Amino acid sequence: MMSEMNPPIKVQILGKEYPISCPEDQQHDLLLAARYLDEKMRQIRGTGRVIGTERIAVMAALNIAHELLQAQQQNKLLSQDLRDRFSSLHERLDEALDSD
């Protein structure tokens, strides 16, 4: 059975409207992502050091990719810390149960 296509969602980035198609259950996230990108691009444009929409978009993409990589690294560190703590707690529980 073929699924119905949703009408495209209109997002605005730097004052320009872009129609984007996406599943209905992802529309809210798309709007949040578009707002975030628009905000980053406006910040870069506001510095006055980067001229041209394409260059601003590339700089925004690089900055967002950098943020993503940092978040992924932080997530790895936190996950490892949680695994270490869980393992330590598990060992202590085993020792406590064995001593009874």
C-alpha cells in the first residue's frame, strides 16, 4: 500500500522560504532544526566577517558539525563513566551478598 505524501512544510532561513517534505511525525523536529540553522546563520552573518549566503551556510554547517562531534564525544565519556560506576556498584553488591 502506498503512503500518502504530506504537503511540504515551509521553513524560513535568512528570510528565504524553503518547502521541505518530511513525514508528519518529524515535522516538529524539522521546524526546530530550521530555526536552529536560521539562528546560527544569522549569528554568522551578524559578525560581518562572512559574506554570501552560501559561505554563511557552509560556516553554519561546519559549526553545527563541530557541536555534534563535541556532543558525541561527551556522550561517549558519560557512557563510559556510567558503565564504570555500574560495574563498581555491581562488584560492591556482589561482595556484600557474598559476605552474608
